[in-house]
Amino acid sequence: MKTKTSSSTVVRMSELMTPENANFLGKVFGGAILSLLDKAAYVTASRFAETVCVTASFDRVDFHSPVEVGELVHLVGRVDFAGRTSVQTRIEVHAENIHSGTMRHTNTSIITMVAIDDAGKPTAVPRIVPENHDEKVRYLLGRSRYRMNRTRQQEHAEREARLEAMSETELDNLIASDAVEF
Ligand SMILES: CC(C)(COP(=O)(O)OP(=O)(O)OC[C@H]1O[C@@H](n2cnc3c(N)ncnc32)[C@H](O)[C@@H]1OP(=O)(O)O)[C@@H](O)C(=O)NCCC(=O)NCCS
């Protein structure tokens, strides 16, 4: 199987935030940043997998500080971990005030992309080889996230099936009980 080092997966992209990206407060729409994150994840994963990738999931996205119109947004993407066909990308976003040169971190997101072959089916990707301490930490965190996501998805589907099978009275009792396990 083909292997690639973590450091070889780094992708850098930048985009100027123009007025059409503004929300009603004059800051940049969160959705504009999500779109950039998705593009950066696409480039990072597809370059690594050497084929088209589709977005399978976004992990939680927190915005720590607003991005201003007129700022230059820098995105740094890298592959933390890859399963058989899925590629876990980590995208760091920084906003630069181009007049003062000051730069601040606005968010970091984990986006899972899946490599797709010519028939539209998931296809195998290279194995990722972490080399330094930070890459090894990110690899292990990525692997545990990959495993937890699979377990969580299965548990959620089972919980949904149990709830769907309940009567309305049983559902009312659960709501009244404030239960978190069902
Ligand atoms: C993502 C997609 C290709 C997965 O297809 P699937 O038939 O479920 O494929 P599989 O069950 O074989 O899973 C393939 C891989 O995707 C991963 N995967 C599937 N759904 C996932 C999810 N929601 N989150 C993270 N990974 C996911 C699996 O873990 C597996 O990874 P692995 O091969 O590394 O173990 C399919 O759900 C799809 O096409 N989704 C739409 C993607 C898209 O169009 N995105 C843009 C939205 S506008």
C-alpha cells in the first residue's frame, strides 16, 4: 500500500474577505468560512488520495472571534489520520489584518472526506505516516476520533430505533423523567 508522510499533506490557501461575505453586523458570515473550510478539506484530502473526495462530516465548528471584511483568511490543511477510504483533515484558520500585519487564530476544524473512484464508490487511500511528536499525537487523536464516531453513529441509530418503537405515552414518560439514557 502507498504511504505518505503527514508533513507531505500540508496545503495552504488564502482568500480576501470581500463585502459580499458580510453578515448583518458587517462581519463575515460563518457560512462563508464553512465554505472555505470545505474547499480546503477538499484540496487537502483529494491531493492526498489522488482522486476526488466528498465531504462525509464536519466535526463541531466553534468560532472564537469574528472575521472582518477586508481581512485575509489563511487556511492550513493537513491529514491527521486516514482509514481505509476516509481522510480526516484538520483545517486551521487564521485571519490577517493586511494593514497592521496582525494575525489571529479564529478556529480549527476536523472534516472527514471520503475518496471516490470512477464508479462513484469509496476507494482506498494511502496510509499516513506520522514522523514527529506532534504528528503522532494528531494521528492517535484522529484514530480514536474515527473509532468513536463509528461507535457513536451505531449507538445513535439503535437509540433512534428504540424511540421510534415506543408509544406516545412512553415517550411522554421519558420526557417528564428528564432521562438521558434510553
Ligand atoms: C460519504 C459516503 C461516500 C459514504 O458512503 P457509504 O456507502 O456510507 O460508504 P461506507 O459505509 O463504505 O464508508 C466509507 C467510509 O466513509 C466513512 N464514513 C461514512 N459516513 C461517514 C460520516 N458520516 N462521517 C465520517 N466518516 C464516514 C466510513 O467510516 C468509511 O471509512 P473507512 O473506509 O476509512 O473505514 C456517502 O455517504 C456519500 O456519498 N455521502 C454524500 C457526500 C456528499 O455528497 N457530500 C457533499 C454534500 S453536498
